[in-house]
Amino acid sequence: MYGDLLDLPSDVFSDEFIKDADNLQSLQDAVNGVDGAYEELMAKAQQEILTQVGLDDSAFQSELSVLEGQIANGLDDIEAGAFIDDTQAIQAMN
């Protein structure tokens, strides 16, 4: 049900999420076209997916801080049209 409505794979939802009374009410409201219900259900689904994945973006945030520092400290030397090799930065973010 959730996967079909939200265009997400059904296996990303835990049994607790599927059986939760608030989520079922949000699902019913979304199906009935209640204003804002679809967005609310999508936000709950996104939170569920993040919980399932166990996403920790601290490593990304750390790399981003380093990159921001490098950019801030290196801008004085950059001339218009200069080539910037961003390969390592992009690989680190992937």
C-alpha cells in the first residue's frame, strides 16, 4: 500500500511502520485527498527509510568542512579560467 502510493519499494517499510495507527491514518487521508496528507506521509516514509538505512552523514560533513576550508584558503591564488582538479573531492563525496 505505502510503496504503491509513494512510488517506493514496499520492502523499505518495517512492520512497525506499516502497522502504526498514525501512519495508517495518514495513508487513509492521503488516499482520500486530504490537503497535506500526502506530504506528511512522504515525510514519515523518508524518516523510516533513513532509520532503516542507519544513515550517518558525519563523515560527509567532515569532508565538506575540509573542502570548504580548502576553498576559502585557496581562492586568493585562483585566476579566471584556471583548471581546478575536483576528482578527489567528488570521489570523497561519493
